[in-house]
Amino acid sequence: MIKEKLKGRGAQLNPKNRFEKLNVEDIPDQENFYDDDFPSENKIPTTYFKDDSKSVIAKNDSQDIGFDYSFNPYRGCEHGCIYCYARPGHEYLSFSSGLDFETKIMVKENAPALLENEFRKKNYRPDLIMFSGNTDCYQPIERKLKITRESLKVCLKYRNPVSVITKNALIQRDIDILKLLAEKNLVKVTLSITTLDKNLARKMEPRTSSPEMRLKTIEVFAKSGIPVGVNIAPIIPGLNDKEIPEILKEASARGAVHAGKIMLRLPYSVKDLFIDWLESEFPEKSKKIINSIKDIRGGKLNSSEWKKRFTGEGKLADSIHRLFHISCRKYGLNKQRNELTAENFLRSSQQQLELFK
């Protein structure tokens, strides 16, 4: 008997939480605070829970991440990207990193107020904040809740620089705020594009915007004077690495000025989820892809070493990096760095009043 696939979902499994001794499968009877955006194609509805966290900025101390602060108004992500390295974080909430990650979403409704409280603290050191440092701040429910939009307004009010990365064309909704931030050199936007193959994207990242819509978003932002770029993430050797030149070519043609990349990461149970997906969707070449992943990870499926976890290692990894850098030069990407500034941060109410005179 062939197992019927769950439509509109990346994971087809709900692996056991590594922190929980007891594993219970049930249907939650807790109130669903918001309507599901994809009810017609959904066998497992998305449930949203209020997150009463008292802080909204996470401090990063990693040596290979180029920012210190990240902002995530949602925990879990309905985009359902099968490869998402953030999935294991859901286990700290007593959920699974599988279907739970994309169907049980924690919502920080008071995120804009919490962000403003951080900015008002005397010990706050103005610095770049990465929106979507963990999960996508423009996932489907943002269309209704507008938490990210209101938080961008807070950044504009205090003139705190922002970097936003997303897979969702919904970010176009906030172009009015982003243009004002750009005029003050306070923002850069990155669209994450994993593939140009619409069918592959739908299988691999089922509730994200289509590749073409992401390219269109790059074009819209570039024409509006908002610094915009592309991130090829993750690069999956044997599956999408050959697309690197074409993705960079198309992004550059639409106005992208910067480009980045991240190799596939498979921490903890993400390995099992990804391999289950791979063997289901690409049974004829799954072994080759798995071997290629091991090739860039020293014979393993994952590496958590700093300086290596985003890049991989070995001859295959080196050839992928060369392909990326050659393509960037060919299509005029990363010619210059646009450094955002926090030197005009407005800490006092009087300073903010002066802004609007």
C-alpha cells in the first residue's frame, strides 16, 4: 500500500522529540487563534499559539554569522521547507521538528512593543538586526497579523538598521516602509532562492512564493531604490548546485547587487526528515545526492563546526564555491559592500520629534 502524501506540507513525519521521554500523538483541542491560510489543501490544519515571551531580540555569538542581533516574531514556520535547519528548535517547545514545526506556530503578537522596549533601554547598543534570523518573518500568517510590518515601523522610528531575508513575495506589501528605511541607509533585503524549478520548489519548500515571484520581488525592490540581493540557500550537492549560475544570472538581471550562499545543513532529526523526503521524491538519485552531501561533510551528513557548517569542505565543496564566485564576477554581483549604519539611532523622544518637524 502506497502512503498518501500530505499536500502542502514539507515533512511527512513527526519524529520523536529528543528531549521528551514520552512521545504522544494527539489532535490539539486548544483554541486556534487565527484561520489557516491553506484550508483546502490541508489534511493537518495549522494551529497558532500565543507566545508570551518577554524578549524579542536574540543575541548571537557565532563566529560565522555576520550579525549580532536577530528578530523572529514567529517560532515554527508554515513555509515547510524540508531542509530547514531551524526545525530542531521546536523541540525546546515540546513539539516535534517534523510536521509540528510547520503546523504548530508560536506567535509573538506583542513583538513590536517588545522591540521598542529594547530600543528604549539605556544599555541597548544600536546595531544591525536581522529579521528572519531563524524562521521567516514573512510566512503566510504575517499577511493577516502584520507583526513584521509594525516592527519595521519601530526600526524606522528609532533609525535602527535592518537586514531582512525571506522566501515570500509578501514583503512587497511593506515597500513603503522599506523605501523610507533605504533613504536613510538603514535596510537591505535578500530573497532566498533555492531553485528556479517551480516543481522542485513546490516539493521542497511547499508554501513559499514561487521562484519567479521571488525574482519579481527583487526587480520591484531594485527599481524602488532598495538594496536587494539573493541568497542561494541551501545548496544541495547533486540536486540544485548546477543551478547556481542561472540563479545568479536571473537575480542580477532583475537588479540584485549582492549574493550569498549556504551549504545544506542537516542537524539532529532534520537528517531523517530530509532523507525520507529525498527517497520519496527522488528515489532514482537519492543515493547519489546523499553521497554528495557526505562528500562535503567529511563522510557525515552534517557538521556543526564553526567556519565549516555553512561552507562544507573537500574538493566538491571547493568546486561549488568556485562556481559561485566565478558566476558572481560574471554577473556583476558583490562588487561593493553596502554597510548599514547605526550612528543616527534616535534614543530619546525629543530626537524622534525633531525627525518629523
